[in-house]
Amino acid sequence: MMGSKDGPVVIVGGGVSGLTVAWLLAEAGVETVVIEKEERLGGLARSFTYGDFTFDIGPHRFHTYLPEVRDFIRSVLDSHALEINRNSKLQFQGRFYPWPLHPSRSLFRFPPGVALGVLRDMLVGFPRQETESFRDQIIHMYGVTLYRHFFEGYSTKFLGITPEATHRDWAKTGVDRAIIDDRMQIESLWALAWTIMTTWRKPEMAFLYPRGGCEQFILNLRERLESLGCVILCGREVDDLGVSGGRIESVVIGDRQIDPSLVVWTGTIQSLAGRLGLDRPDLNYLALLCYNVMLNEGRSFDFQWCYHGAADALFSRVSTPANFDRGNTPSGKRSLCVEVTCGVQNGVYDEPEASLDRVVDDLCREKLLKSGNEILDVEIERVPWAYPIYDLDYRDKLGAFERQVEGYDNLLLAGRLGKFWYNNMDHCIEAAFPIRDQILARLKMSPQRRA
């Protein structure tokens, strides 16, 4: 392996971002070390197996129009690649509608009052002023009717803060992440109408999924990394960063010290601030609870995931593992991954078992179960730091922190946590390529070089 004379590139965090950067560097001949505080790699891309049931952390999948990213994903998945047509839905007033909105199967089947309200918003218009809040931005884009029925309650429940206190960036980022398909990126009601008409007969979007669960992608990537000599330390945490002259000179993990050429940080920015002796920025992440519900025979659903905006439902999204890979659920059984977002200090996160009856009642009310008697077992997984919270001041606070760490010339931030960036796995992979190029330029190496 070829590295800089100053030592290996140390990558803190073994999620999709960190591992992709590690692979691209190791493939180019750079000595790399990955440090992951959990016992398992993967971050949000982990899977959980209980007997013959496999669950991901929500509906993970790969979809990209970029050849470089697509080729990388297919290469890593290899024989584990499954290609599946998307089927996602929205539950609204007791009915399931395809999402994104579809002309014949959703938009024209809304209750008359909602449909007339959307039409009125299109014809009469609504405020067009530039604004900082999610509320005003959504009304500016989609009108009052869609905001009140679809966005207001869901966003409040999901983020735990009101739309008035949420930055407008969530309007763009959150909607894009829910839509996924670049053909359906819609900035206004008129754009929505046009998109619906022009995509009427287009085929459903297809995505890639790892046979055996999302974590199979991580397992394949780890095997390749280790074959190239990458050192992977799991269950180990960075205890200290030694700094001198505007550089990180040492990374301390327990009784081990590594003298890095560069450090790529994909952990939380608060943990980085603490190890650099900086003030911790007042930027918060949402935690996630996954109620992984194992069921006997009964009603099945065709969707891979479904959004639930009802204010009286504790959960925001439900996914069906078997509709990603039939092997995720044993024959004759069913399963649901039920997602509840909350702050780490929230009582629901601290004692999730206490809310299980509420979750079951909500599943029945939302027509996903007939009764709790269908349940064989439930396993609950805690996932801290799942989503960044975009409050009104987040840009200023994030910018101030980034200016502080710019002073360290061998430190790069990456990933959902390190960049405080709401992204999908595809975005993590895409962003890893310019990071690779930036590091190789500093090390005066070529992306084509191999070990």
C-alpha cells in the first residue's frame, strides 16, 4: 500500500460514507484506517435479523442516474443485486395513495374538498414572497391545501418542531428525499401538474437492493477493503485528537495512537468539537426507533414503504421488508418496520417498550393490522443521530462551526453526520468521489493508481 510519508488516512465512522471513501482510497493505493465506535459497520445501513426475519433501518435502497455511482454499487453488490420497481404510498384519511402523486391512482381520487382546494390554489394563487420557514416555503410551492393536509402534520410529527420553526431547506431536501426520482422533482403546483401529465405513461422507477438485507452491501464492501489491506477497528472510539500547528497530528484510540496524513470525520460534529476542544454547536439530530414487527398470516400490502401523516399516529413511516426481498420474511409470515422519530432525551426513546401498545393501536387505526393478535413478536432497535434537524438558525450555526474546523488543514468532514446533511446512501457514495480526488491531490497520487 502506498500512503503519504505522514501516515495513513484515518476515517472516523464506518457507515456508507466512510467505507466508500476508504474503498476509493484503498483502491488507489492509499493506506487507510477505519474507526467505528459500534461493534458492527454500516451505520444506518445495518440490518437486524431475528430468526428467519430480517429488517433494515427503514426503507433503504439504491437509486442513481450517475454512471460512476451506479457502477460502484453494482460492483459491490455483485451477485447480491436485486432490481425492483418502486411502490411507495401515502396513507391519508383511511386510504392508501401512490406516492409520488400519480394522475389516475392518487391525485384524482382525493376527497372532493381536497381536490377542489388544490384546484383553487392553482387558479387563485398564493403568497410568493421569499421566506425562511418550511411552512411558508411549502405554501409558496404547493399551496395552502396540500400544506395543511400533507405537509404540516407530518413535518411537525417527524421533526418534533413546528413548520414555522423549521428552515425552508427542509422543504426542498425532505421532499426530494421522499420522492427520490429525478423525473419527479417538483417546485410548484404547476410543475406538479406538468410532471404528472408528462410522466403518465413512464415506467415505475426501479432501484437496486442487496439480496439478504441492506447490510449485505456493507459486508461485501468490508471484505473488499480488507483484501486491500485497509485496517478496520470496530467497537473502538476516538478518545482524543492531538493537534499542533493547525494539523491533527495524532488520533488516540484507547492505548493505540495513529499519526495520520489526513482525517476524514463522518461522526457527529458535536463529537468532533469535543475532541478538538471547540464549543459544541447547538445543532441537533433526531433519534429513531424501529419497532420491528413479526406477524403471522393475514392481510399483506404491495408497498415497500408508506408515509403516515396523521397527527394521532405515533409513527411516521412503515416499510414491508418482504417487498424488498422475499427472503427477508419467512414463508407464510409477514413483517413491518415501524419508524418513530424522537429526540434522544425523549421519554419514548428512553423507554420504547412503554409505547408498544400505542404503536399497535395506531397500526390498527391506520389499517395495517386488524388486531394485535396478528403479532408474533416485536423487537425494538434504537438508532441515535438518524436525521439532522433544520431549525431556522441551523445555517448560521453550521457555518460558524465549519469556519472553526477550516483551520485544520488535514481534516475533512463527510457524511450525514459530519456534514449535518440529510442524504440518502446514493448521495453518500456520490460525495465520496470528490473527497477521494481531493485527498489524492494532496498526496500527489492519481485516481487510477492501484495497490
